[in-house]
Amino acid sequence: MKPLFIVLIVIGVILFSFILLSYVVATLIFNKSFTRMDFEKDKLFIGYHNIKDRYERDEYSFKSKKNTIKAYLYKKEKSDNLIVYVHGMCPGHQGYLSDIMALLDRGYNVFTYDFTATGESTGKKYNGLNQQLFDLKAAIKFLKANNLFDYQNLYLYGHSMGGYAVACVNDSIFKGIVSISGFDSPIKEMISAFSKGKSKAFKILAYIMLKIKGFISQGFASDIKAHKSLGKSNTKILIIHGTNDELVSFNDVSIISKKNKINNDLISYLEISDPMHNKHNTIIASTDCVKYQMERQEIFNKVLEETKSQKEANDAMANGVDMFKFNEANGELMDIIDSFYQGK
């Protein structure tokens, strides 16, 4: 056997072993990180049972691959305008009911759903930070099959994972799209979130391993770049991001950080620098809400320091909480979004 052939075999074995090890390690990370999230009645969060006397909703379901997605059409009054609301990493859409109510109060009806392995939808786990993109495509297919429920004007709204998903959709059925706190690349966002404080070499290795896992599992769909999709969009889109976002870094991995790579006059950008609203979740919360959450957090911290018990601290924070104040939406931002949708 020629030496060159032996070298090629050795290189092939090493490469195969690395690919296999990368896939196994990355799969373990995914299975641990993206487990099922169930919405439980909690004194800190609003559930539909708290607002059902004010807002009507119809329930639906559709398939996203092998999983059944539970969907909801919220209605307050008759409207020609329907927003497809795509939530972020949360145990179902009910974690965003304050936003949904704010949109309903502005004259929109809202179609939303619990993405795979959250809320009332099925699935033991979801398959990464791009899961919402797959579920959103399934939701759009469902809406088209139902003649868009006969609504004249459709709009799209997403936050965080949802912000990424809506930025990647290029469909002419929507008259306007709003993406808030979205990341540009699912894999780069994972590296940013899970590799804080690690060396550059570690991040490069982790990136390679996640790319291998993603490609084997989902092909090129595993890491679709939002900015590339935005460059091809024929729909007006508003990209919103907080300048001090602690989860999706404004300068590094956000969609807005790639705006110089997007050549599309239909895309507009809004940077939120107000200290009360420039973080990942405070961007969609009212000023009173942010202040109130800080007050409740102080209670949590004090009890935790005294008792060393996470449960007692959580119970103290939730005791007597005004859940509507604790979750109140950012009305000023909602007005901006409403004006954007209506072309004002």
C-alpha cells in the first residue's frame, strides 16, 4: 500500500471522527438547551383566563413537520387588519399577551400560535433558534389554505426568535413586517450566548461543530442569514433593536448590526437607546412596567439573600403582584408600529 494512500486514509478517518464527534456533542447541547417549555398559571404572568371576558379568540391547529401547532385568532372587534404575531423564546404565546392586547386595542385582530414544544403545541424539544422560522412557514401555509380568513390586510410581527423568523420570510401576502430584537444568524447567536468569556479558539471550534450538526440535521436551512433574506424582500420592513440588548448583542449578532450589508430601500431601522427600554425585553415593556419589575426584583433579591431559597424568593416576588402592571406593553412603541403598518 502506497504511503500517500495510507495518509489519505488516516486523514479521512480523523475527519470522519471529528464530524461524528461534532454532531454528537452539538446534539447533546441542543437536547439540553432546547427542551420543552410549558406555560403554567403563574401570578407573574397573564394567561388567557385573565382576559377572556375582554377578548374573544378562536382556536385552530396545523402541522409543522410531525408536530401539531396550536394556533389562536384573537378578536376584539371586526377588522380588516390581521397581524400574524410570532413570539420569542417563551412557554407559548401567552407570555406575550400584553403585546397582543395592545395590538387588539389598536384595531387589529391577531393570529398567533405556540411554536413547537411550547405551550399547547406538541413536541418534546425544539430544534434550535430557527424553529420559529419553520413553524412560521407552516402557519403561512395554513393561512393561505384558509384564504387568509378573508382579511384584506396582513401584517407580520416578531420578537427575538420571532424577530429572526419574520425577517427571513419574503412573502407578498404581508403589507408590512416588524422585527424586534432579532438575531441575524441562529448559530452565531448561539455562540454569542453560550460562549461568553471563552477564547476565540473555543468559539471557532464551537461554530464549526454547530455548523456540522446543523447541516446534517437541516441542510442549508440550519443557518439562514436574516440580512440576506431582507435584501430580497419586496415588503416594507421595520427593524427595531435596543442598543444595550444583553441577549442579542446590538453590535455583533443582531440584524440591525448587518444593515450596511442590506441594500433595500424598503427596510427601515429604529435604534432604541432609552435606558429604560434598550434591553432585550424592556424594549417591549412600558416604563411603569420596567420600574415595577425592578421593585419586584429587589424583593426577590432580599428574600434570596435572607433565606438562600430560590422558591421562597420567587414566592415573595409573586406575592401580591399586579400582573397587568408587571407585564404592561410599551404603548409608545406600539404607536410607532401602528403608524408604520398604516403608512403614516
